[in-house]
Amino acid sequence: MTSIDSLYQHYLKHPGISTDTRTISPGCLFFALKGENFDANQFAEKAINDGAAYVIIDNPDYQLDERYLLVPDVLTALQQLATYHRAQLNIPVIGLTGSNGKTTTKELINAVLSEKYRTFATKGNLNNHIGVPLSILSIQKDIEIAIIEMGANHQKEIEFLCSIAQPTHGLITNVGMAHLDGFGGFEGVKKGKAELYAYLKLHDGFAFVCHDSQHLLEMSETAALHKIIYYGTESNNSVWGKLLKTDPFIEISWSDNTGDHQTGLNLTGAYNFENILAAICIGQFFEVNPVQINKGLSGYIPKNNRSQISKTAHNTVVCDFYNANPSSMSAALKNIALLNAAHKTVIIGDMFELGTESAEQHDLIAQEAALLDLDTVILIGKQFYTLKDELDALFFNSPAEAKEFLAINPIKDHLVLLKGSRGMALEQLLPLL
């Protein structure tokens, strides 16, 4: 069996990591992970033939020569290797979690800190038990600060990811109605996210806390954190600010001990205000000057269909269909109500992982949408479809049905909100808008 010490020596010589034979780079290490429907041990030889220096396997039947490194379990080896590598890094690591806004906040923090430091930030949303190890193993020796996003859908997951990422600083963006099924309700969400605070308390780390959030204040007080840096709307915080404009892009004013400042962003959604303040607060803590902070914020261009405005041939579309839960859906609806447009349409899809609260939460969101001053409300998915006889809206069982309707009944000259859970794949509607 290959030890983690020995595996780390291979990693130092071959720092490229792959878990997918479609993305093999010459000289990389290929980790043959197993899933419910696949066993990458079967592709070990292909990985070698495609240029991998070594493959890490846990089935001796596929060990053909010394390039096939056998371990008891490939996933565990990947996680242990990342933990080992993290222990060699003497840099600040900012751990980031929350129900909504994790990825956008991570990108904003990176935009600010990269004005002064060589930074690493989680790519995309590689934030789970596989993504976090891959992120840690992507941190090269010249990096000065790392921002690691951590996602979870059940308790003890953040605790485990913290054991790998070992954050020295941390931020919970918010707690909301997300992954209720796995967490066992909203109180379970709070408990699960607070595992980051518990880790920081145990390791004498710093927490950045939104002073305007009663939930986060309660969670930080329960954790009895020693080192807290607050941000919010009141002047008793390290950084405080005010939302000046949201139509369609955000403009804010903010203040700290250096004075008063103002900046605009290429980002929509009043719900992003606290995320922006968090990035400013972290930048200020790491001594990024106000000019650099504003430059980082104003230069940030949202992508990955999160709070992203797209001008199509016929409409202005708020692309926010990467994911959804009741909290983020309600925030998106409130934001569309604030935006100025002669005609508005919302197209929203089912929200997943809500467990026993799913029917109630879909009903509440549908009613909220119906009460807004909108030209059209389009609700897509099996859960929303159960409400078709109760509300004045257009209902479709699937995006495919909605596509057929939109092809015959095109929407033109509207401001359109397009939002739903990732599994709804609402991006397929964008070409028709």
C-alpha cells in the first residue's frame, strides 16, 4: 500500500490532479474515484496511456506496474493528501459557507484581495467532499491567501471540510431555507453552518460576522468566538455601508476608519449588498486600501449565471438559474419588483431538497410571485404544477413544455427573471428569450 507521505512526494513532483480521464494533463496524478454508477479503477490504464504520471487506485486487479499506486480507498487518500498539503501551507485560509451567495461572495473577496495579494479561490463551486480537497491541492507555493468555499447539505459536513481546509478565518454569508431535507429543517441548517464557527473557536481563528443578521449573531454568540470582526449598516462595525442603487446594477457607499467611500458594481440584486460588505470587511482586515477595494469590486464581472444580467436580442434577462431555494427565490422576486421596466416576466422552476416542507415552500413562493406587478408568471416543474388550479399563472410540468410554449408565444421587450434549482436546467430556455 502507498502511504500518504509517499503519495505526497509524488504530488510534489506531479502537482496536477485529475479525477476525470477526459481532462488528463501530461504528468498529472489520476485519482480513480468510485461513484454510484461508475468505478474509475477501470479507467486507470487509459489515464496512464493518456499521459498521467501515476494513477491512484484501490482495486489491486488494476495494478499493472509501479505507476499504479494502491491505497485502501481512493477518496480517503485524496482527502488525506489535501489535509497533509494544507498543513504545509503557512498562509491565511478563509473558509466560506452559507445558504445563499457563497460563490458570488467568494468571487468578490477574491476580486478585492487579489488587488494586493497572490490569491487562490475555489474554482466554480468545487465545494464538497471532493471539490474542497481538489481546491486545496491546487494551492501552489507562491499563493499568499486562499479562499475556500464549503458547501453542505447535512450536518457534520462543514466540520469535516474544515478538518481538510483548516481555515484561519471564516465567513458564513447567511442561513436560509436551503437543503432542509438533509439538515432536518431550518434549525438544522443553523447548526450545520455553525460548525465553521465551532472550528474557528477551537483553533483561535477570526470570524467575519454580519451584525445585521440576528441568526448569525446568535450562532456566533453560541460558539463563544474570541475573534470577531463585524460588518453591517451601523457605524459601530469595522465596516458599514448603505445600498444606494440597485436598478439594474448595484451602487453602494461604505465607511471604515479611513473615511467614506463609494463604488458601483456590475452586479444586480439588493440581496448581494451584505456579500459586498463582507468582501470589503475582509479586504480592510487584510489591509487592502480603499482605492484597491473599490477597484476590485467595480472590476468584478459576474458569471456562472448568478445575479448576471444578459441582454438578448429581445429581452433583458436576470440570469440567476444556477441554483435556488426559498430564501434566494424570495430575494430574487423582491429584487425584480424593485427594478424599473415597462414589462416584467418571471420564469421560475422547482426548488429541490426541501423534504417535507417542499409543498408549503413552493406554495409560498408561487403566491409571492402572483402578488407582484408582473405581466406574466411562468412556473415550471412537478412541484409548482400541483398549484395550477389555485393561481393565475402559466404552469408547465417541465422545461421542455415551457420551451414549446415560448417558441410559439415569444416574450419580447421584457425584463425577465429566470431562476430555479440546478436540476431544472433552465438555461435551455435562454435561447428562446
